[in-house]
Amino acid sequence: MCWCLLGSLPDFDTVGEISMEVLLTFLMMVWGSIGESHPGLTVEQLVQATQAPAEAIVEQPDGSISINPLYPINKQDPQPDAPKVKGLYVTAHSAGGSRLDTLLEMIDETELNALVIDLKDDFGYITFDTGNPELAAMGTTKRIIRDMDALMERLEAHDVYPIARIVVFKDTVLAKQRPDLSFLNPDGTVWDNGKKPNPDSFVNPYMKEIWDYNIAVAKEAIKAGFKEIQFDYVRFPEGFEKRADILTYTKDERSRTDVVTEFVKYAREQLTPLGARVSVDIFGYAASAPADGIGQDFADISMNVDVICPMIYPSHYSTGWFGQKVPDAAPYATINGAAQDTLKVLEPLGNLKPIIRPWIQDFTASWVDGYIEYTKHEVEEQIRALKDNGIDEYLLWNATNKYTRGVEYK
């Protein structure tokens, strides 16, 4: 296949400056150069091909060509001058309450510079008044952050890089309100994971209505002043492959991994023009082993985001990972191994490789057999492992937002 002429097509963003006659002449030249070998090529396919890199073009057995639907076209970082982020997770209750004072003190006194704030939380509640009538009509808003303008003013005053966390497909609130958007048991009830005391339900990633709902929340977050949208729970429920044929839900011929990646690609295409970065939280082990059951392909998701945030908490890894009997008790070795796996799987992406910004552990996992207490030393060991692998951005997780003081965030 000869694509020599395709590289000389002008940027379509400036096509208005070119006469239509010149453009049509150019397209006819390209069409003529490949039409003999691809007689079924349409004008639409031709235009797509001229915009797509060679890696995105797939030649079918019958000689026709198609564009890989998961491949990002014209991917550019909307914030090339953004700071190197070192941040903390913050619940909506903390963001709207007195704990924010303590967190801002840490920002002022250390090299931390970002807060990841729940704007659609783990239950599915939108945590602020979006001012969007369509979102309000969903009945899923719980105004935990009472004054968004005041919050954003405080963040700006402390030079905080604001990141909006939006939990996507784990959404118990919407699943109960709209069972048709969820997964149903054989008896017609909404499926949940049985977690006590509060079981979680998920909504169906195959439903584009859910994509648009979460993107609408993201757009309101950007309007409020958030510079990055971080999507979490961008996946099917854990162990879904064991129940996929038992539950009732809308689906089509696409694989679970394709559906999840298509959502991410679609979201970035919607949000990049607004100037916001898009990041995705992803299981760290997905870089080390297949995660088809939950629909997470590490490389495919990564090439469609500006920032990838693998959750590589040592407590998440079981016996044997990275040669450790208790990975939780070996923070440096575990983070080092996870970082190396992440770098290995992303290296082939070339220019499409996103910023790597892992989630690391600032909590004691007392439920893990052989666990150790996480103190200043354990947090710094994780940071050291990342630095030794050339990774200089990270986020710290503590569900209660009680972070270790005195840590050297370098």
C-alpha cells in the first residue's frame, strides 16, 4: 500500500484558507494513487485516512481499508504547560468542610500542588449544584459542596491544580433509579456486588446515554474551573466474566475492552476542545496481566488519555507479585515492579504515550495478612521507587483524607 501522498495533506483545521478547488484536486490525486488497489474506497474513508497515522489504518482481507476506531486522531495535550502534579485525594465532604484547611496547609508547606476532588462520588451522587437543568432532573445531585465558587477561589489562592474525580460506571444511585441502564439478575432485580454494609451496583458501559451523562457532569466541572477530569471506575464490575451470560443487559457485538476504550476516546474528544486534560484511573495489575473481564486494556485506554493513573497500591497485590510474599510489606519493591510493568506496556505507544501519574498508598491496610503500618518511611519508599523509574508525578490515596505529615514529596 502506498501512502506517500497522504503526509502532504494540509491540516484540516486550516482548510478554510484553502480553496475548495485545490482541496478537491488534491483528494482526487490521492484517490487516484490508491484507488486502483482499493476500488471500494469511499470519500469519507479517504478523508479519514488522510488524517490518520499509518498505525491507525487497517487493511481488511478483501482489500478494503478501515480506520481503527480505538485509535486517537490528532491527539494533543490541551495543557502542555501544566505543572508536574503531586496531589491528594479529597472527598466532597472534606472539600466542603473544615478538613480542607488542613489539606491546604499541606499544599502550602510541601511540594504537593494538586487536589483530586469528588464531583461524582462512589455512590453516584453529583456533589455540587451544576446549574444544569437536565442533570438536576436526574435526581442524582446531593449538594455536599455547598459553595463551588468559594471553593475554587480558595484553591486558586493556594495555587492548587484542581482535578475533578468522576466515578463513571460504579453508580448505585442511577442503577436504582434506572434499572434499564444497569445489569439485572434473573429475577429482575438490579445486580449488586454484595459488599457489606453498602453493596455497589454498576451501570452498563454499552449504554451511550451513560457516557453522555458523565461527560455532561465533566463539562460542568470544567465550567466551574477544574483543569482536569479524572474518570474512575471506567470498567465493568470485578469478576464480570463469570456472570456476563447470566445477567440481563443491553449489549452488542463489541468486546468489553473495546466498549470501555471507546468511552474514554469519546470523552477526550468531547473535553479536549474545552481545554481540560482527561485522565483515567486504572487497575495497576492491568499493566501486568490481562483485564478483559472488567474491560480494561491498559495500552488502548492509555493512548486515549492525557494522563494515566494506575492504582499501584502495594496492598492491592497478592502473594507472589514481584517476588514478594506480602507486597504490602514491601512498598519499594512492589512499586518498583509495578512501575516497570507500566513503562514496558506503554513504551510501544510512542508519541501517544500519556503522562504516567500513579496512585500510591498513604493508609495502613490492616485487612491484609502480614500488613505493615504505613508511616512517613513507607510513603517515601513508594515515591523513591517511582523516581528511580523516571516517574515524577503521583497521587496519594487515603479514603478519610488523613495524610501522613512530614513526608518528603520529591
